[in-house]
Amino acid sequence: MDTMRISAGAEKIPVKCNSLSSLVTRRWRTKTFPARIRNWRLLSVKSISSNTKTLVTDSEQASSIKHHSEFRPLFSPEKFELPKAFFATAQSVRDALIVNWNSTYECYNRVNPKQAYYLSMEFLQGRALLNAVGNLGLTGAYGDALKSLGFELESVAGQEPDPALGNGGLGRLASCFLDSMATLNYPAWGYGLRYKYGLFKQIITKDGQEEAAEDWLELSNPWEIVRNDVSYPVKFYGKVVFGSDGRKRWIGGEDVVAVAYDVPIPGYKTKTTINLRLWSTKAPSGDFDLSLYNSGKHTEAAEALFNAEKICYVLYPGDESDEGKALRLKQQYTLCSASLQDIVARFETRSGGSVNWEEFPEKVAVQMNDTHPTLCIPELMRILMDLKGLSWEDAWKITQRTVAYTNHTVLPEALEKWSLELMEKLLPRHVEIIEKIDEELVGTIVSEYGTADPDLLKEKLNAMRILENVELPSAFADVIVKPESKPVIAEKTIDLSEDAKEDAQTDVIVKPESKPVIAEKTIDLSEDAKEDAQTDVKKEVEEEETAGVIAEVIPEPPKMVRMANLAVVGGHAVNGVAEIHSEIVKTDVFNDFVKLWPDKFQNKTNGVTPRRWIRFCNPYLSDIITNWIGTEDWVLNTEKLAELRKFADDEDLQSEWRAAKKKNKLKVVSLIKERTGYTVSPDAMFDIQIKRIHEYKRQLLNILGIVYRYKKMKEMSASEREKAFVPRVCIFGGKAFATYVQAKRIVKFITDVGSTINHDPEIGDLLKVIFVPDYNVSVAELLIPASELSQHISTAGMEASGTSNMKFSMNGCILIGTLDGANVEIREEVGEENFFLFGAKADEIADLRKERAEGKFVPDPSFEEVKQFVRSGVFGSNKYDELIGSLEGNEGFGRADYFLVGKDFPSYVECQEKVDKAYRDQKRWTRMSILNTAGSSKFSSDRTIHEYAEDIWNIKQVELP
């Protein structure tokens, strides 16, 4: 029997539960294997924790690796080279993880604690080998074992491809959270999709970014465990009917099967190993049409198979087409449906013979990571009502108590909306449920605001309803009196003679006066009245045509389902991810909902795992921290990092600190040479901006600042520029979404600037511009420890939080940034004097945009100067008209500098001069670096997960001894 402790505050309650370990061990003893293999097998099934004094000897680790290379071969037996060594090592480590995974969930199934389930479209895991052996406390053992076989652990780990399951901060946050959940012994799982080709592999050419399919699964994934016995049907299209029992039934349509692939997630210095369950889709074999195939129609015969499998081909498939939109919606529903069916099945299993559905929220917490999993709400309602027989009222109470929503953006385009027409076709039952939820919400709004002020009520309904541009439910059709109105028409000037055109240019076409048009619903006219109205409109059109104007009927706005509003209404908690972001969520994005349900909204500032993001990726700095603090406890209790403050001015620590940074920079020098062919100096400042390419993140501001720096250098003599400027290597990394044209223009501009500057012999090592292609977690694990300055320069109020800023600060990098996202809190923690601040504040942005629209903005001469320099042709024949044009004008789509690059440019340039001045004083700079690490303790994901567990999920720690 193993003892498991359930923590309730400071108290830990011991609970006895059977372990699968002893069962598996006995089972292996009954098998017939050669002695060498049998002995290894007995060792492999011990519960493994770094607290155990002696696990296995180095020779036994080596035997384990050799066993997997021989008996689970993925390569030819003649050679034992790096790729084969990686797979054999990973499979050996996975055995240890499976044993702990089994022990963890045997106990969970017996004790039946409340469990959290984290649903996310992305999990940006990064390589797993070094993280797994580090968390298990086996880094030294596997390093020695591989050395005895002729390999270095780091070289073997470098063979692992990054899992292509995410894109940016959303997915990396989810992965940090899983690490903290396991480390802190919280009962939790992650749910996602198993993308075969990921987002894309980024290739940089002379034309900019090109995209190719990811190949991370070509040689298989040694960490995943396919669960062929865990699969669920997922339906699309079809129709809704009533069954003989009076319940609704969703029948017909297209059916696919979601199959589970499990990835074990180990905690640090604990046996707790939780699970990331990824869904892959397929069609039943019966859907392959053999008769069509044999008749020569091979593509048609396999159409159902392809339609099912393609759901999990690509992360965020292009949605410009109707087919692309449908595929994205299928992805989101597959994640929600398969996961909830699995969660419900586990609840029923753990409940034994008597299932009490009222207890479901006491055993299950579902966290929706952004709006992508919002279909969890109608799907859980469907399962509870249609499959389990609950009433609407009971199902709604259970759903609201179970589900919670994390908002990650204030950008309107990121607050998802789906076409109601598409959803009606694809998910007809869910639309019925959403319509009912919307109807109840309308009732709540009407009850709250009354009907005395129709304009106010209309405003609130337009802002808060889940269904946009949809008529009010019939029960509320008369709450707003809708005056009779004529059909809305827009005027369009017809093709006139040249003389008439000149006359028309001096005229202003004014719409005829009309009564207000109510978008929700026009009045119901009798047939005679309709005919009369049509006649009147026809006469008006004829009259306007004679005046040189053609009447054109404006199409009705599309009917949409607002997923963020559904998430707010259907969940019991809504949280932002940084203090400033959560305030914007409450005062702007969801202000009307806050007035209805103020207790629903809260903040949970993001965090990152200190295991991956400093302990394992920066061993040089980690050793220094441990030596000076006197303990390695800081890896679990980051508050201990604050003890570094008292040594910040110590010359010995500063010397060691700089030496560690230099070692990390040398690794990046090699990376840059390998990936780009450029040679850079490790003695230059490493200035890094690595994140998804987006206009609001303002990589354009960064590169324009570099261009301005380059221009000033060219105007000086060699001695003047060396005196004026600190040598810099400016490093960019990040992917532009394949259909985001402006972002791809930014990538092209950066690479063009780099090509010019890097080949300028007058500048030499004084300035280099590097774009590292195909940025991913493994690249970040090299760049972040080597960074000295990192740019987090988004337009204030537009970045929800950011997490790369936390990783950089934790690794002793100094930030330059705006008061946006988590920058605000980082600056408070590390000290204002250790953060380079510039730019407009969030509460100034609206007025600055208004000033621009009114034509009152006067750009700084330096900004005009740099634009003119770009257009001079110094970076090639491309004049970058679309890119620079977006920074000009006062209105229009893609114009008027919406992200305020021009406004913040002079402040940014001035701040960069302060950076140069500070860097020249290496003692001051190193002190700032140490204080950044010392002040980063708040930004551990352990702290964040503790807050989620206590304030939202209401789950308790379950510790296995």
C-alpha cells in the first residue's frame, strides 16, 4: 500500500491506496525473459522520485537504453547513432514516467479528489528529455550512462524535435501550468489536439517568410502513449429530433472518432505525474468505400477518412475560406466534445454504482484557456440533458458551477465570433442550446435595466447578447418599440458625362431624412402593406436615378455567435492574466457583465515554470544562484531568489554572473552561425525580441529604431560612432501567421535591413541584425539565458500579459518596454531603476488615436527622417510603401498608425540612448541584472497555479510519498 496525503491548507491527511507498481512488478516476475532483461524490467517499475537515495546504477541505466535500442527498434540494427540513442533514451525515461503516472492515477481513482481539467488549443511543450530527467532527478545518471555508451546527454537531447502543438504565449503558458500542477501535486489533466503538421515550419528566404509543414511526427513521438481503448464519437451536421422518451436527439450527419494519445507530465522532486491527453481524429474503417476504390475512384473512396483526419492536421488552419472556417470550428468542437465525454466517463467511473450529478461540480473543474474551448458550455449541457436526462435548470446550474474562462486578449479580432449560419449547419443542437442561453440572458438584461429607457436597453442588449444581429427572442419581441422604417438604402453615384462628373464632385449627396432603423427586427406588415411599401421604394429609386443616383440596398449585417460573451455567461469565474489587463477587462471589454456579476471577475497574473526556464535551460546561472543562496530550494520556492539582493554589489558575484552570461552568449553565437550563416561578436550587447509577429507587439518600432541607429552611424566617422554607440547584436525571432500580410511584410523588412547592415564593412561588429528562423521553445532556451536587453514594447493596453518578459527577467535580462501587460508588475518587483521605460500609457491611447483622426498629430522630425531613409532605397529596390504607408494618414483601413509607432518613436530612441549609457558601466549593468533575477519570484507559475486552485478550481493538493 502507498500512502497519499491530501493537503487541506497546512494540514495533510494521509490516505492509503493500492499502487500498480507492486502489481506490475509481480507480473513481470512471471514472464520469461533473459536474466539481463528481466533484471532491468524489475528496476524499471519502481516508483521513481528524486527523493529516493539510490534508484539504479549507471550501468543499469545504460542497459535500459541498450534494451530499448534492441527490442523497440525504430532504426536499423547495424548502427547506434545519435537519433537512435535519443529514441532509446526517451523510451527508457518514459518507462519511469509511466510507473509514476500509474501510481498517481491509481490513487486518484481510489480517493476521488476534485480534479481540474485545462482545455487549450495549444500546448507549446518544447523538448521533453532534459525536462523529464531533471524533474526525476536523473540528469546525472542518464548523463553518465550515455557517456559510457559514447554520447553526451546534451547532444542526444538535441536530436529531439520540438512538438508542434502550439504557436506562442498561449500554448507556452498552458505547458508551464502543467509543470506546476504536477510539481505542486494538484490533481489535474490537460486536454488538447495532436496536430500532425503543427502551425508551420518557418523558412526565411530573400522574399521573406515562407511556410512548410512541420515534420515532428515523421519518426514518431517516443513520449506519447496511444490509448486505442479510449475513443469517443464526435458528430457534425445532421439534424435534431425528439426521441420516444421526449428527449432531443442529434442524428445523422458526419461522424468521426477521437482517439486519445497520452503524454506523461512529471513534477519536480515528486512522484506525481499528471497527463496531457491529446486527441487525434479518424474515421471508422467502414467509412472506406471499397467498391468505389475497386472501381478506380480512389480519392472518393477515401474521402471520409481524409475529412476526419484533416481535423487534426494543422494548428489554426487558414480561415479566409468557408471551408477553413468550418475546419476551425470542427477543431474546437472536437476538443470540447471528446474531452467532456472523457471527463464525464471518468466521473461516472469514480462514482461507482450511484451517480449523483449534483456532485459533478464538486469533482470536476473545467478551465477554458481563451475562447477556443467555449463550446464546452453547450456541449456539457447537451450531454447532461440529451444523454443523461437532466432538466435544463439542473444542467445549467451544473455547467455554470463547473466551467471557468481565462481571457487572454482585449483585441476585438481575437474575441472570437462564429457565423450563426455555419454553426447551425455544423452543430444544430448546440445552436438550440445557445439560443436558449441567449434568451435567458436577454431576460436577465431586461429585468436589470427595465423598459423605461428603450435606448439604454437596446444599448445593453447589443453589447451583451451572445447572438449578434439576431432578432430578439419571441418572448421579448415587444420590449423595444420599433418605429416603422423604410428599407435602408445607400446611394451610389452613376457614371455621368465628364461635365456632369465635374459638377457632381462639388456636390455632397445627402441621405433623405428617415426614422431610426432598428436592426433587430422590422415590423410585420400585411401583404397589401408590403406591396405598397415596395411600390414606394420603387418610385424613390426611379426619382433618384433621374438625379444621377442609384439606390443600392445595404446587406444586413451577418448573424454571429459571440464566444467571449457565451464564456462569460456560462462560467462561474472570468480572469485576466495581469493586473492591468484584468482592469481593462472589467472597465472596458466586459464592463456591462461586471455590473451584473461583479464577483465573477478576478485577476490571475501569469507565471512561468522556473524549472524549464532557469534551472534546466541556464545551468551556469542556476549553479551560481544555488551557491550564493546556499540552497537549491529556490527552484520550488522562488521567494528565496530575493536573497540575491544583498549580494548585488559583491564583485565576486558580479564577476561570476558576467562569466555565466558570456558562456550562454557563446552558445548563441554558434546557433546564429548555424541557422543564418552570420558571425557575431559575443562581446556585443545581445538585444533580443522574440515573440509572435504582430503589429501591436511592434517589431516594426524596434527595426525602425535600428534603422535610425544605423543612419546616425553612417553620418559619423569611425571614431565618432564607436564613442557614441555600444556594439549590439539585435536578434529577432517569431512567426507571422501565414495569411497575416502586414506581419509578413515586417519579417521581410527586418531581414532586408539585416542583409544590408550585416554586410556593411564600415559598421562591422558595431551593429548586427539577426532574424533567427523557425523560432520555437528550444531556440528560446538558448536565446533567453544569453540575453542582456529584451524588448517588450507593445502598444500600451494591448498586451494581456506576456510571459517571455518574465523568462527574460528571471534570467537576469533587463527589459525595455511600455507600461503594458505584466511589464507593469515586473517593473514594480525589480525596481523602477532596473527597467527601461518609454511610451504612452494605456489610459492615453484612446485620446491619442482621436487626436490622429482629427489631423492634430505632428510627427517628430526623427520619425520623418527614418521613414525617408527607408524609402531612399538603401535596403534594396523595395520602397516598403504598404508598410510605411500604414504609419501615415489620419484614417482608413491599414492607415493612421493605429499602434502608435510614430507617437512613441522619439521616446523609444531616447530610452535606447539611456540603455547605451547604462551598458557602458558594466558594474551598474550587472547589478541591474542581478536585481532582475532577485525580483522575479512573483512570476513563477507555481504561484499562479496555487491561486487558480484556491480561488477558481477549489482543488486540494494530493501528495504521494
